[in-house]
Amino acid sequence: MDEVAGEGSDRRTRRDLIWNLVPVLLLAVVGLGMKLLIGRPEWWGKAALGVFNLVTISWLAFSVLGAFGLQYAVLRAVAEDPDDRDRVAAVVAGALIPAVVLAAAATGLYLLLRGVFGALQGPEVAEGMLWVAPGLFCFAVNKLLFGVVNACLLVVAWVRSRSDRRALIGCALPAGLAMLAFLAAGLIV
């Protein structure tokens, strides 16, 4: 009986692993495509790609501060008994308050340091940081909630939602570029 259960568990682990690799592949393709399009001379060029990379690096560093690793604690706590709805609700409610506070603090610090980054890297980087700051707050809270979904053994749903987000970015980028091209050509006023 245990062998049969073990085989099913192995199959499930392989399936979940494959599903976890799908968003990584999408991230690689979309990320590379974005960088190639941003760096094209007829679009924005090398300077804009440099600003994009600097803003992305700063955002990634502060996103780690904003999440503060709470998603791992929630993942472990919920995974211990995902069927106990009252316990899951208590863990999530108890984690959301510090997650929101930490995310707000990291976002506030990020915004406060815009001037320093701007002085070191240029005003375009400071402006880019202002544009991405709301995403920093949302990222930390989102990471915590995805940990809950993952702990409830809904790995396929969790991975699909991650893949959908990256696919939407991949679809939105060409649409945004087309809109900018129309704006530049004067076809949209």
C-alpha cells in the first residue's frame, strides 16, 4: 500500500517540478524579449536599457527587504495542516499585518532613497524608481499570499498564476510598444 502511495507522490512531485519550471522559462523568454526591445536603437536605445536595468536591480533588492522572508514562515505554518481552515486563516491574518507594515516601510525607504540613486545614476533612474514603487509594496504582499496557496498544495494553480502574469507581461509589452510607435508617428493624439 505504501509503495503505491509513494509512486503517486513521486508522480505528483515530478508534475509539480515541471509546472514550476514553466514560469522560469516564461520569465527567461519575456525578460530577454523586453531587454532586446528596450535596447533597440529605433525604440529607446542603450541609455534607456541601462536605466531599466538599474531600476530593476534596485527594485529587486528592496523587494527582498519588503517580503522579509515572511512567505517562508507562512508556507511552513500553513503546510503543517492545510485542511484546518481556522488555523490557516489565523496564520494568514497574523502574517498579513507585519507583511503590510514591512512592505510599506520598504516602499517608503525606496522612495526616500530615490534622491541618492538619482544623484549617483541620473534623474531618469530616480523617475523610474517612482514608477515602480507601488509594485514593490504589492510584490511583498503577493509573495506572502502565493506562499499560502502553495502550502495548501495547490501547486498547479499557484504556478499557473505565476505563468499567467509573465505571459501577460509578454503580451502587454508589444502592445505598449505599438502604442508608443503610433504616438511618435502622430497617429494617436
